Amino acid sequence: MKYFFSALILLLSNMALASQLDWQAISDKAKGQTVYFFAWGGSNEINNYLRWANKSLQAQYGVTLKHVKVSDISESISQLLAEKTAKKNQNGHIDMVWINGENFKSMKQHQLLGNAFAKQLPNWPFVDKTLPVNSDFAEPTLGLEAPWGVGQLVFIYDKNTITTPPTSFADLLTYAQQHPQKISYPKPPAFHGTSFLKAALLELSNNNQLLYQAVTKNTFQRISAPLWSYLDKLHAVAWQKGQQFPTNGSETLQLLDDKQLDIAISFNPNEVISAQANGTLAKSTATYAMQAGALSNIHFLAIPWNANAREGALVAINFLLSPEAQSRKGDLTIWGDPTVLQKQYVTGSAKNTTLFKSIAEPHPSWQAALEAEWQTRYGH
Amino acid sequence: MFKSPFSSASSSFNTMLLLAIIICFAPLLPALLGLLSAAFAYFPALGLNEFSLLAFKQLILWPGLLDSVLLSLFITLVSTFLAALLSFSILQSMWQSKHWKWIESLLAPILGLPHVAFAIGFVFLFSPSGLFSRFVVLIMGESNAETWSLVHDQYGLGLIILLTLKEIPFILLMSLSLLKQLNLKQTFQTAHSLGYSTQQCWQKIIFVQWLVKIRFSLFAVATYGLSVVDVALIIGPTKPYPLAVLVWQWFNHADLSHYSIAGAGALLLLILAIFTLLCIRVIEWLVTCKWRSWLSSGRYCLPLPGRLTVYICYIVSLLIIPILILWSLTFRWPFPALFPRVWSFSYWSDELTYMSEYINNSVGIALISASLALLFAIIIHEFNSRRTRGRYGFYIPDILIALPMLAPQLSLLFGLQITTLLVPKPYYYLWVIWAHVVFAFPYIYLALNGAYKSYDKRLDMVALSLGMQPFKVWWTIKRPQIMPAILIAWAVGMSVSLAQYLPTIMLGAGRIVTITTEAVALASGQQRRTSAIYALMQTLLPFMFFLFAVVVGRYYSIKNNQYFLARTK
């Protein structure tokens, strides 16, 4: 019995040691490394922010951050899977990814993530633990990814066009019927498009709690039925008569500015401020969320198991979690992405962000099921 | 006895020849093998251990596959047909007319516009909020704002128009040298003396000869239209997607099981390409051999809109640059204002700080790959030009040389990319440069064709018989004469390499960023101001190399002329 306990203690302390990062050694090793960061690259604001991050990282830590712009991060996951199957366990081409939800679940499930790291980062204590930073779409993160920012599904309209915007999906349909060809949403499986489906389904099913459990054939058919009849009605009066959809969220913003659409979709509650500052939207545009609340999630940073520059990636993630980097990210004129740090640590306009009432994401398995069904019904 | 300018006995020439063959053609083999093994689900490195036809079953059952296939065929055949017909109508109505000079001199710069930049500019002109709509609203009022769209439209009409407009200058350029081979002057004289008009002569006599000779160019146009991904992402239909885009999406799908479907799809793309080429060949045969009665059935000839086509094609192409400049300097440009409301240089100044790295990548890869491909093209031309002597049974057939141009790029790259998984260490730059060499090679070879055909081989023979070393003969006698063509071919190779999107993305694993990959990324992210900047840079780079080639080439021809003038005095 005694042996058992001492063995257990030894084991536990070993585990604690193994999970304790030697930060000095890491930052020494990181010096001179180039981190290839695969992240969505369709927004000037985000791209410019990452350019700033690279400059600061080079100056402060000697780490180079290269933003590899992808149109959908799932592309990178297929490449990682191919490398995993081909047993390429070293010298991987991806050092760091920007993910959440279904993609995180897929990476975790296929063991594409290395050791847990998030809670050992020196900047972890600053993180706001009242946010659901330890689960990603209800999937426990286990420290395999570090939170980066908060996303909320919001809508943007022009006050000169609409006086009171529709604040429920039912009202949205009525609006679309009164204003044909003026409403649309990004084509799933684009991130914003699938999120639109999920938010609509949550409202149409009266927040059915089964949406927060793994999907089954039976529950899917029963619960999703109102969504499809809703979409049938919406598409009949939608932009381009539902024969065409915007390819992503940023296209809805452009179409709003082009007066093609009356309502645009974004995952950043402050997007309209930075878009106005960059000249891409009119000063008369404003953001709102549905009355029931905004579908909310946290987006994360993770490191693949075969990363070539793991130390550099750790340093980069730690930097991106620093009050300095988070304050700049939250700066309303720069990117405006809400911070994941406790408010007292951030400075400037990042402090002023107030989040909308939040609705939790459904279980990630619903995502693939909704996308597949949408594809069969409307995708071709 | 005639000896090749590069001595046939020289072992260094043979080594170079072997190297050229290995580098330019050998990748086609793993490309095909990789494609087949993925499609038939036998690729142990990816955990696929048993041959199966499952991928084909999944492919056939994919919702809307038939729609995508038909759409792709429709876009390809219609754009190829229109490009051929309209190019011919331009030749018929404008050839050697008083405007011909400016048509010909504007050909190169218009052709030099990269497809991606052209597509980005085309969207700015013809989307529902494009410049064209803004004019419509100005004239007819806001209530008449367009609801139809040429961007991402259901039937791919926008893509068809873009491909047609973009390929007309290419076919015209290819026709220039073809028409020189035909005895046009005499043909016209004979036809006129029999009372046929010039127009009738074009349609009844020249068309048939032209069509047979332009065949390969039409093949290249068709394959490009069938397999294009970058331009289709910017402007092509999304519901359904063309097959090439669908394959590209499967290839990028997060679920590895889609690899096999992508493989099967890429194979289907290859089969469709062969089918399309057969279609074109059959149409050609029907028109020129089977149903040729229209050739001798009288004087009726179709009125073809040559002049109008030239105007449309040239005006649209020439509007691309100004609209790109406008958007790149825009801060606010709300719809339906005709001009930007607020101008700004800030997007330029932001991008210029970061652009140098992408320019270095683009130009570095292009310099290495175009120069290598040029070297190999010269070596293979030298080798092939001997076959006329009848002493060598072996030569490199044209079809093999043109293969990278005639096979769908996506299919080849899919096979290559999957093969690279077998190599334990990543060599991204090596693979990207190699792929650029393979794809630039046929264009460079084609661009050298004319110079090699018209070169007077007797000059070589005289020099050799006077005892000059073979390489010296080539260097001091042949090279200066064909130098203008070599320079142009090199610039063509540079422009082909600079415009490559798929090889750079797929084999560089996204790590290698060039001006072109950046332009596509920004354009698909709907970032109008920055994508305009990259589209302009993408246009400017090849233009600079063409300019260089023309200026230095002119210097060489002046020098050659002076040399001969001095000798004849």
C-alpha cells in the first residue's frame, strides 16, 4: 500500500513536471525560428494585425510569424491528416492554426494536436476564466488550444435603409418577403453560413436541448424539419432568388455596401467600427444581434503534433495572449475582436467592448449534419 | 557533313538533353500514377491498402455531379467555340486593313494581362455594383439597378465571356505566324479574279486551312477553360460549381476520405479533357471533310461581327487597368457613385511595406524556372531540328512537349502532390520551381518555333565546314540571329511562371506566397482595394520582363542588320 502511494506520488509529480513548460528553454530555442501560422486570410484588418504581431515578435523574441492565408482552415486539417497517415511526424509544414468547433474536434479526434500547453503559458493567468475558455463548442479543450478571441454572430444594417431591423429569424423572413432580393446568407459550409443555419435552427426549434447533444438520424430529422421549410420560404424571396449565395461573411459586407443586400453577417460585434474606419462601410451602418441573443463562441490557437517550430509557436501564442497584443486586437479601429483577457488587463478602446447576450453553440456534430443536408437540398 | 550546332558527339550535349527530358517530362509519370492510385484507393502511405472503385461510386452519387460536369463542358465548349469564331471574324474583317497595325501592336500587352488580374478587373466592371451598373443607374435611375449578375452566375456566362475575351488575343497571336505560312496574297488574287470577294475568300478558302493549323491552340484554350480554378473561384458559378472547383474543394476537404473522391474527380476531369479535345477534332473534321459542300455551294457567306468584336475585346481589356487603379486608390466608393468619393493612398503604402517579400518570391521562382525551361527548350529544339536530316530516327514528339499544356493542370498536380508525401523531407521551393519549369516549358518551346523554322541552316553548315567548333557556331552565328525570339520566349516563360496559382499553392503547401497567390486570396476574400493592388502588381511584373525582352531584342536585331549591311557594302 505504501509503495502504491509513493509510486502514485512519483507518477503524479512526473506528470506535473512533464506538463510544466521550461519557459526559459523554450524562448531560447524559439529564437530565430519561423512560425508558419495557417489562418483565415480574407480580411485586411486581421492580416494587418498579424503583420504587426510579426514585427513585435521579431523585435521582442526573435520569432518570425508568417501568416499563411487560407480560405478555410479545414484545408489545412486535411493536409495534416495526410501527413499523419503518411507518418510524417516531424518537419510538418504547419506550425500553428486558428481554429474552433468542428475543426478542433476533428484535430483532437485524429490526434493531430501535440501536448497540452495552454495553462502553462506565462500569460495564462490574465485570461478571463468566466468565459467558457475550457470548452470549444462543448468539446473540452484540455489545454490543447489557447483562447484567442470571442466571436458573436451579429448582423449589420444601414440606418438609412432600415429603421428597425428584424431581430428574430421569423421577422427576418417577413422582412425578406416585403423586400424581395435583399436578404441572403453565406453559402454553407462557409463558417458564417453554417452559423446562420445553427442560429436559425436554435430559434425555430425553441432552443431544443437535444441540439446540445450528439446528433442522431432521428433527432436530426425531427428537429431540423422547421429549418428547411423556413429556408424554402426564405430562398424564394432571397437575393438572386436563392440561386446564388455570397461565398463568405466578408462578401455580405461588400454586398451591403453595394446596396445589393440590406443585412450583412459578421462574427465580430465590432466589425462595423473597423470597417467604417477603413472606408469599406458607410458611417450610417450599425450592428445588432437577434433578440434571443447572439450565437457565441471562442476562437482558439493550436499547435499541430508535427510542428517544425513548436517553441516558436508557443512563444507566438503566449505573445498573442499578452495584454499588449490583446489590447491592440481589441482596438476598435484595428480589428475590434473582443478580448479573452480580464478587463483590467487590457487598455484603450478594447476595454469598451460590450458583448451581446450570448447563445451557446450546439454540439459540433450538428454542424456536419446540417452542412450535408443543406448541400443535398440546395447546394447544386 | 552536317553536324548539329551542339555537336552530336558531344557528351555534354547528350547529358543536357537527358537532363532536359528528365526534368520536363519525367514528372508526368508520377503525376499520372499518383492520380490513378488515389482514384483507385490504393495508396498505402495514406492508409488506402486495397484497390476499390468506391471513390467512383461516391463520385457518381455526389449530389449534382452531373450538373457540374455539364456546366463545365458547356463553359469549355462555348468559350472555345466563341473564341475561335470571333478570332476568325476579326482576321477576316481586319487583316491588313488600315487598323490592323494597332490591333497587332496592342496584342502583346493585352495578352500579357494575367488571367487573375483580368478576372479581378472584370468583376469591378461587370458585377451588379460594377462600373457598368453604375452607368446604368446614372442613366436609367436607381430603380433599374441590375438584379442579374455576370459574377458567380448560374450558367457561368460571366466565366464564358471572360474566357472568350481573354483567349481571342491568344488565338490571334497564334494565327499571325500561321497566316504567314499560307499563301494569302496569291489566294486572294485567284479568288478575286474569279469574282469572289475578300470576305468570301476568307470563309471558303482560308478558314479551312486556318482551322486545321490552329487546332493545337484551340486544344490549349479548351483545356484551360475546363480545368481553371483560380479564375473560376473569382468569377465562376457557385451553384453548381464547375467540376474543377468541385475537385479542388474535395482535395481541400477536412475529411481524408475525400482524397479518393478528389482523385476520381481529377481523373474524370482528365477524361473530360480528352473528350473535349475529341469534340473539337470531330467538329473540325465535320466542317472540313465530311460536310464540306458549303465550301463549294456558292457565294453565300456568313456576316461575321469582326469589327465589333475587336472593339469590345480591346475596350474591355484596356479598361481593366484603369478600373484596377481606381479601386486601389479608393477609400470610400459607395454604390452607385461613378467615381470614388474619398481617395486614399493608404492601402498602397500599407501593402508596399510588405510586398517586397512576395515580389522576391514571384520573381525569384520565375527567373530560375523560366531560365531553366528556356535552356531545355533550346536543347530540345536543337535536337529535334536534326530530325529533318533523316539521320536520327528518334525525336521528341510535339504532343509530348505540349502535354503539360493540354492536360488539366489540377489532375497533374493532384498526382504530384500525393507523390510528394512519399518523400521524407519537405523541399517546397524545389517542387514549386520544378513544377513551374514543367508548365512554362511548352509555352517557351512554342514561342521559339518560328525562329527555329525560319533560321537558315546553311549558315551553320558553312561555318562548320570552315572548321568552327559546333558550340561556337551556335553561340556566334545562330544565337545572335535568334536572340530576339529567345528573349521573347524567356519573357513568355516568366509570365507563365509568374501567373501560376495551383502549382505554387499545392506543392508549396501554402508556405510560398507570391503576388498571384496573394491576389487570389484577397479577391476571394472580397477585399477590393487590396486585391486591386495585387492585380496591378501581377500585371506589372510580366510587363517589365516583356519590355526588357523587346528592348534588348531590338538592340540585337539592329546589331545584326548593321553587321549584314556592313558586309554587303
